[in-house]
Amino acid sequence: MNLIGISLNHNTAPIEIREALHLSKNEIVELIPKLKEEVYLEGFVLSTCNRTEIFGIPKEPGIDYKDVIGALLEFKPVKGISPDNFLMYFSCGAVKHIFSVATGIDSLIIGDSQILGQVREAFDISEDMDFAGPMLRRLFDNTLKVGKRAIRETLIGEGAVTVSYAAIQVVEKIFANIDRKSALVIGAGETGELAAIHLRDKGVEKISITNRTLARAEELAAKIHSDITPYEYFKEHLHNFDIVISATSSPDFIIDKKDIQAMMKKRRGTPVVLMDIAIPRDIDPEAAKIDNVFYHDIDSLKVIVDQNLNKRKKEIPAVEKIVKDEMVALFSWYNTLDVVPAIRSVRDFFEEIKDDELKKIKHKVTEEDYAKLEDMSRRLIGRLLHNPTIKLKELAESGTDFQKVISYTMILKDLYNLEKIEEDSHKKTA
């Protein structure tokens, strides 16, 4: 399978690089046409708080990782980035990586319960952008199946396992009596919502939600029975909160060092925790230099990550077995797409029909007539299958239109239900 891809993630790059290369949904939509034009026949782009990855089927045999990285960095230049910040994958390795990501075992937080939804969203964007061909659609199906099996068949995702949850655990290490504190959650998206829910579950005394879109803030506030702070004025109220958790999709800082200095002046030195779980970051990291300010971002979650790994690492072998099983299933399917086996399966299908029909009349005609009917049936099948056979072979041998070969082969198998026939045949011989 000529699948190649690149990954820049929490294992290969610091937060400064990750946030600089992070792609919003709108940016992914803008990047895909460029990838289609220059690099891939089909593919997908995944960009989360801890990874930016691009995988696909190359347009031409000579296209490699450098072309993918080049297209990405031309679209979004990043200073200080190095080729060493990228992991590169091909064929089996690429599939294994994608499956591992979907199960959460490659996440910063092992068993991350958000990643499967993020992978699904990346696949949906590809579908919407006509960037998902027959190969990627099958890969998508298997990837989602792997993620769901990992959740259903193992304990890898047991309990609340998200960056939001880890962030609250960090806050608890700073404030032993977290239930007596007040908190402001900036951002009402999935990550912000989870943070707010975890704060509520920890018994935090006062929670307030602020969000650019008031309706979303109102919806989340109603869900957890909290207050709302108007987004236009939230900076004026920062000093009222002991905990500030920010998780927006803003491309720039929404809170700078001066805002924190003003807040701390009003708090008269009372400690505050600033938990920035956005990528790109929402809060200027220079805030960490201010007295009594406990500033943390996603890369500060290492202690929680280590604890999480210790609890869940015993589940990793079970998840890896699921990944291996589904890799075997995917590549078994892929191998049947080879033109020669497909043609042979179609011929066998017609031959079986011919034999069944001839068997019905064998004792109703003379041996001479039967031989003529048998010869005529053989020649009829040959003529019926001649053109599609030649066309498929020509396409496969030319190597100029891989997508057509795959599409035509899949159409043949679907039209004649060959996968079911092959499966029944295997069962009979097993």
C-alpha cells in the first residue's frame, strides 16, 4: 500500500513548534486543495493540541516525505522547525501509526477519549473536500473500527481521560482545597466544556463561563449550573478567580502579561493558577515570571501523563493486538484488490454459474449436444469478460492511473459480491 505520511507531535516537538504549526479547520480546508494539486491523490489532515499529521496516497511514484513537509511549510512557514521534528511513515508503518493514534495509545494522555472524535472529524473534512478516494475510505472505516474496539474491548479509556481532566489534576496539586476556590473557564468548546464539568465534579465553589459566542456560554452554564462572564469584559473580572482555565481556538494570546499584572495587583498577591490548555496558547507564558502566578500549559502535564501511563500501560498490549488484527484485515482486503486475483475471481464466478446450468441439462441432451453447449458457454464467457479483462490489465501495467485500477477492481467485487463468495469459499475449505 503506497501510503505515506508525516507526524509532528508531543514526542518530537516542544509546544512552541506545535502551536506554530497547528492548523485550524479553516486552514485545513485551505491546505487540502494544495495537497491535491501537488502531492496526494487522496488523504487527510489531522491537527490537534498535540499533533499535526498528513497522510495520503502520492500522485506520482517519485513523491516522498520531503514533498509533503515542503507543501505544509510553504502553506504555513514556521521558524526554527527541523526535519527532526517530523516522524515519517510508509505503508504498514503508516497504517499502524494511524490506528495507534485512533486508540489513544499514541496520545500525550494515554487513552485520550477525545482523539477518536478528532480523527473522525479529520476524515469527514476529507470527504467533504473530495479528498477521500476508495483507499482512504476503507482506511477510515478500519481506523474508526480500531478506535471503537479499543474502547469496547479494553480498559484503555476507562474513566475520564483527557487533557482537560489532567489539567484539573494539576490544579489540585496546587490547591489542596480546590472545592473552596473560584474558577473561570474561557472557551465553551469540547475541551473547555470538559474542564468545566471536571471542576464541577470536584466541587469547585464558584464557576463562571466566558466565550466569544454568548449562546454557547449560556448552554454550557446551564448544563453545569454556573455563572456567565461576558467575554467583552472578562479581563476586568480576572482578579475574582483563583483558577483560570483557557481553551479557545484563538490564533493569538487573549491574555497578555500586562493583563496578569493588573489582575495580581487587584488580588494583592493572592495566588492564582493559570491553566492554558489551548493550542495555540491563549495566555502569554511570560505570566509565569510574575510572583504568586502558577502558570501551566499542556507541556506541564508530564507528571499526570506519567501517572496515567503507569495505570494504563498494562492495557497497551491488548490495544496493540487489536491494531495488529485490524492491520491484517486491512492488508488482506488490499491484497485482493490486485488486478489478477480480481479477474480470476470474476472468471471463477462465471465458470461456477456455467457449470451449475450445464449440470441441469447434462442428462437431457446427447453427449454431442452437451459438448457443443459446453464449448459455446466457454466461448460466451470469454467474450463477455474479454474487454474488462484487457482494460484492467492495461491500466495496471501502465501504472498511470492507480485510482482507476482500485476503483474498477472494487466495482467488480461489489457488483458480483465477490468478497462474500470468497469468504464462503474459505469457510468451506477451512
